[in-house]
Amino acid sequence: MSDAQHEIRQGIRFAFGDNWRAFLNTLDEDKILEAEKSLQDMLQVQDLKGKTFLDAGCGSGLFSLAARRLGARVTSFDFDPASVACAETLRQRYFAETLE
């Protein structure tokens, strides 16, 4: 058992990754476009071409995906291994050609 799983079982931390895994089952193009619009509005830009986007605590990876689709070079990380797996799932689903 990993440290994360042990801490979740002991109630030391919440299993955010499990929620994000369920969220990915409902993720559709409309939600992705909404995330892109959210980034555009917040950052007051039309795209992120030539920019670097750091997604600290990436959760589901939705905003990493949105930033990547807007043209950014993206680095994502999270403390929760299940959240990292969710972000990796989105990377494989939408940008498999960029996997090293």
C-alpha cells in the first residue's frame, strides 16, 4: 500500500483522485470548452501560444488540458497519485501523439 492510500484509509487526507476519476466519466467537449473560456477570461487572452502553464495541484487535469488546447506548454503535478493518473489519462486521450 502506498503512503497516499495509507493516509486516505486513516482519514488523514481526502481521496480527491477518486472524485476526479468519476468526473472524467462525465467530461465532454462542452466542459472542456468551458474550462478554456474560463482560462481566457481569467488571463484576459485569446490563446496561450508561446506560454508555459504550470498546473500545481492539477486534480483532474482539466485545466492542464484546456491550457494545452489553447497552445501552452504545460507542466502538471499533484500530491495525490490518483489525481496524477487522471491528468495522465487526459493527456493520453487528447494528446497521445506528444507522449515521449
